[in-house]
Amino acid sequence: MSSSNSNSKSDAATVRFNVGGTIYEVSRSLLEQHPNTMLTRMVSKTWLGEEEDNERKDEPLFIDRNGVRFEYVLDFMRDGPKVSLPVTVAKEGFLKDLDYFGFDNVIPNDISMRSSYSVYMDTAKKMDELETKGAMESIGSKLAHYLFLSFH
């Protein structure tokens, strides 16, 4: 199929990526805002070539990275350098992903953890105090801690 065909992957309005088993559909216009990244190069005519493999034309492009963190890479692309990560996403891993995808001039201090971390720490401290006072059994404290982490 020729890349000039409006149904081809290189001319479509969106691009599908399979990142670590999670499928993301990303607008081509978002990718074009970051022309020097690996993601944009992956969907370029140079990478895909003039003729596409008909057997693979509908398959998402596979990237062997963490699919959960990729959501925040897209946030970084959409919203700029000040990204707020949940406590469940490692900042160091996120920074490695940004480097892997070719984002330059990333300022690590611009990447923050969401305020739920402070809520978690306050709750953990209060639970430890209750446990120290004997108000909670150790197993109850651990169960409450686990449930808090699971639902926040």
C-alpha cells in the first residue's frame, strides 16, 4: 500500500502504540510537536518506508517499555515539563523513559509526586502511632496499610 493512501499508517490522524502490552492511540499532531523524539521518528516515512507491509498495517507499533509509565510520557508531551506523578509511578523510571524516547532538557525537579504521597505518609504515621499505643493489632495495621495502598 502506498504511503500516499489516506488509510496508511503514515498518513493517519492517529498512531497506535503497543507499549509493554498496553495499547495507546496517539494523535499524529501531538507527535509532530516533538519532532526529535523516537516516537515521532517511529511513525515517519523514513522509518516506515514508502511501502508498508500489508500484514502489519493495522498492528500497533511495539515498544518494549513500561506501559503504565507511558501514560505519563504522553502527559509530558501534552502538558509540558511540569508533570505530577502518582506515588505508584517511580520518578527514576519515568526519567529513564523520557531519556529513552529522546526528550532533551528534562529538569528532574519539574517532575513532582502527587499530594497523595503526603496523605499516605500522614496515614502511615498515624497508624504507627496507634500500633505503638497498642490500639491496633499489628496485622490490622498491615491490612489497613495494604488497603490504603490498593485504593489510592
